[in-house]
Amino acid sequence: MNKAAGHKRWVIADGYIPPGSTGNSRPLVSHDAICILNSGDQDAHIEVTIFFADREPAGPYRMTVEALRTKHVRFNEFTDPEPVPHDTDYASVIDSNVPVVVQHTRLDSRQPALALMSTIAFPV
Amino acid sequence: MNKAAGHKRWVIADGYIPPGSTGNSRPLVSHDAICILNSGDQDAHIEVTIFFADREPAGPYRMTVEALRTKHVRFNEFTDPEPVPHDTDYASVIDSNVPVVVQHTRLDSRQPALALMSTIAFPV
Amino acid sequence: MNKAAGHKRWVIADGYIPPGSTGNSRPLVSHDAICILNSGDQDAHIEVTIFFADREPAGPYRMTVEALRTKHVRFNEFTDPEPVPHDTDYASVIDSNVPVVVQHTRLDSRQPALALMSTIAFPV
Amino acid sequence: MNKAAGHKRWVIADGYIPPGSTGNSRPLVSHDAICILNSGDQDAHIEVTIFFADREPAGPYRMTVEALRTKHVRFNEFTDPEPVPHDTDYASVIDSNVPVVVQHTRLDSRQPALALMSTIAFPV
């Protein structure tokens, strides 16, 4: 059964990387992430563009999500073409050449117990 | 009044079972769950397929949500055809033979106070 | 300007009232809530039906959201026709005679720091 | 590539400004926020209207999100035409002259560890 599903453009209006962590391992480090599912049978070539409050957009950040795979990536681990600044408001547009589904999740461990939030990105 | 409502395919791009808990009872154990409502008058036969970053998909995991009933199930309690690994990124596609509504909720109690996140799954 | 907006039927698949609280006042008591906005100029007559895992649905629970008003109500404060059990999985369908918007929010204060989750309900 | 995306009217049914904080800096003060992305090439002129349980709506609160920019604003920092009361249920309608995307996020730091929630606003 073909499970290809989703949209080719998604938007996340609330981007923010908390500027500290109480966690002591990668899973518990504060992070802002996108989870992409490519349930189709063609590789998805993804381009992420990042928008700011007071400067020109950054990107594109390029990645591939292979057919029938999911990739969970953290904005705080983006490096090319430039890192995403911490403690700074941003937003993102995610473009794919094939339909995918995108969910946005943040883990904030600045204070002694972590906080989580998640929402489906907005498809356009 | 007939309240049948929803879609036959839903996607959750962010799947993750936190690898520990501070809670000491089933309600407070870290979990990743799907909540399915079948508000129609026919039983819903559900198939869940799980996608990973670096291996072939797993499943289908089969379950039934009877007419006019809701079922809240945890990925960490799936066993057939195989358990879902903890501390591993995944995503899921939920297929039903009749319209249902699916919501995704995670409770993370790794640190000394629990964190919650929830979002409607994405209908396709 | 007429801001009437929304849908007449909404679904929340994940209903759950946490069975305890560390908060010591109504705002910090664990709760599961629906927030309804009626931005139109006619009163909204609302009926909530609650679905369970293993019994017949309960309701309808009736309430009115006046024109140009919002109402945030807690499932744990429903009494008529019957209270909603705590520590029990449920789901709900919200019907209105005029378009409204419904958001679902839970505050869980079982452990020593509260947790929050929220999602737009699913419109059908 | 033109990335203009979104809708001209969005609704957030759950508005609430927690009445206290344990954080000691602006990022950790309890807040209720809207994140707006204008990925198009025309400035977005935004009007926010706030609805209450028991009084007439307030607003419009006016702001501009420039072309290719994002703005994350907090209801608790609104002042004109009047501040938004704390510890009070409200809802909001966000109107724009050009398509934008709106996400709703709350940070609640009343108790000794913060809680987060986020959801895409509802487009109409």
C-alpha cells in the first residue's frame, strides 16, 4: 500500500532555541526540532529557510529524507550555511520536492524540569 | 444524531519514547500515545505503520476501536509484530477503514516533574 | 466587521483528567478544558458528548457561549447529566448551532511542577 | 522563490496570562504569545481583537510585520488601546491584510519549573 502523504510546503511560525539546559546529555539538551516523515517511495529533498525579526532570511538549509524514512532534526545543530542563533525569535518555511509531513517540537530544559511543546506545522 | 467524523489516514511525524521515568505508576511512566475516537456506528479496524530513520518500516500493528468508543494506546506497549524501541526517533501512519480522529500526546517524566505535549495528528 | 468564524462540530480525541494536583488554588488544580470562541453576533448553543473506552457515551452537556464572548470550561467541573470520571480515558465531540472555534488545553499538576498541553480541536 | 503563505484571519480560542512567575528574566516570565510569520514580499498590517467571557471585546491592537520577517509578540506586553488583564480567560482573532501564519505559545513559570504549550492558530 502506498502511504505517500502530506504537503510540499510547511510553515513553523514559532522558532526559538532556549539559551541553556539543565540536562546533561543530548536527549535532554534544550532544543527546537522538526520531525519530517517521508512515507512515499521517492527520496525527499528538503530546503529550510529561516526568517528573523530584524534581518534577511537565512538558508536554504538542505537535507534529504530518504523514501520510507523519518528524520528528526534540530535547528540548534544546523551549521550550513550558518548556525541558527540561540535566544532569538525566528520562524521557518520547509520546502520539499515530494509530499511530506512536518511536526514541530521544542524541549526546554532551562529550569530543573524539562518542558515540552509540539504542534503540527502549518501546510500551505 | 450521527456523529461519525474524521479521516481514514493520519500521520504523526514526531514519535519518541523517553528512555526513563520518575513516575512510579502506569499513569506517570513516560509514554508516547495515540488517542483514537470512533464516533460512528461501525467498528474501526486500525493499522499503524511505524517509520524509522535508518531501517525499514515496522508493522502493521492492528487494533479495533469499537463503534462509539475511544481508545488511548501507547507505542511503548506495542508488542506485535515487534516492540517499538525506546530513545529512538520514529514516525507513524494510522490507517482506519472508517473515519476516526487521532490525537498525539506524549508524557515525559524523565526529570523530576513531568512534561506534556499534544497535537492533533495530520489528516490525509 | 463581522468576525464570525469556525465550524459547528469539533472533536477532541484525547480526554483525561489527572487524578491529583500539587496546586493549591483553582488555577493550579489539574484540569482538562475546552476553550470556545464565539466571535459571531448570535449566541452559540453548545452540546458536548463524551465517549469512553468501555461504556456508552455520556451527555449531552449543554452550555451557551454568548455572541462576541469566549468561554473556557473544564471537563472536571461538568455535573449535568453526570460528572466526568477522573483518571479515565475519554474523548469528546462538541456541537454548536453556529460556527465557533474550539481549543483543547490540559494542565497537569500531579507532580511538583505543572505541565501544560494544548492543541486546536479537530473541525469536521 | 516566493514563499508567501498562509491566511488572513486566525483564531486562538485559549488565551490566558498566568498571574505569576518564578523566572527572573524576560525569557522566563510567564507569557502568552503569538508568533507571526510574513514570508511574503509585502508588509503585513495586523489587527488583533480580544474577546472575554463577560465584557465587550477589546482592540484592535495594531502591529506591522514587515515583508520576509517574523514577529513574536506577547499579549502581556500589549498596552494600546488597553492592557490585557492577567489571570483572566480570553480569546483572540488576528486579521492581516496579506497572508501570514500564526502560532500560539504559552510559557507558564508559576511553579518552580516552567511549562510550555504551543499550537498552530486556527485559520479561517
